[in-house]
Amino acid sequence: MIRIVLYVILFAFAAGCVENHRPAATAVADEAAYLNKGDSLVKITFDTLRNSLLRAMGEKGAAGALRFCNAEASSISSTYAAAGVAIGRVSDRNRNPRNALSAEDGLQWEQYRQLLAKHDSLKSVVVYHDNAVHYYKPIFIQPMCLACHGAAGEELSNDLIPVIDSLYPGDKAKGYHTGDLRGMWHIVFSAAGE
């Protein structure tokens, strides 16, 4: 009789262990799926934004590209959003006040800064918060970005500074160098959109 009870207890324990592994495997699969979705959305949004800015710069110069970015960058980002998905960019040195870090963004930003201090690579991450999935991907300054985000009087023409200041009062997004961490893509997948 004692053997039967022990077998039942062992079986129940083993079954319980198996059940505990399923959510972990599901969570890993879900995280990978969100990373893939986020990477895809960032790629198409960035490609569209970059190509649009290059076209505006070619047609109207850097000042025209700044005006285009001021008027259209947010709508380009939202073009690829779907029901329950919000796409944005955030930074501690934002140009547009709507792109300032939230308290939640600040936590991920600080993690990226700590990794940079240790010379570790930065990767896309998924964070679960407030019944939503938050995808973050670092944004690094590329050489073409310096025309509007570089050091004043160097890559950033002094003629552009009044244009930037008129379009973005309180701008904090100048003085970067190639490879600097500029900001983060932040995509929110809300539970309603699932």
C-alpha cells in the first residue's frame, strides 16, 4: 500500500514538473515571435523613413529634410502599425517632445547604457508590462544622420541650427557622432491587438 501511495505521489510530482515546463517553452516561443514581429516592423518603418528623408534631402536639401521629418515622421511610423500595435522612437536626447523617454522606457534605456559601458552589444528585447508586450531596439547614429544630428559647425551646418530650433524648440538631439546610441525603437503590442 505504501508503494502505491509513493508511486502516486511521484507520478503527481512528475506530472506537475512537466506542466511547469510548458509555459516556459511557450514564453520563449512568444518572445521569439515578438522579436521577429518587432524586427520586421522596425525594418520596414526605418527603410521607408530613411528613403523618404533621402528623397527630401535630394530634392530640398537638409532644411527640406528637416521640415519633412517634422511633418511626416510620426505618420510614417504609424503607417505600419496595426490594431493593437503602436510604433515609435524614444530618446533621452529627444528632438520631438513626443519622443521623450517614459519611466518604463527609462528602465530599458539604462540597461542599454550599462551594456555600452561594458562594451557589450545591444540587442532587441521584449519586456512585459501593463498587459502589453514592449519591444525595444537600439538606434545608433549612422553617417547620414550627422547632417541633422551631428556637431554644430562640423557635420551639422550652422545654417540648419535656426531651422531645427524653429521646428523643435528645446531640441536636445545635436552633437552626436557616428555609432552613438541615439535612441530606441519602441513598439507596443497591446493585449487588445492579440
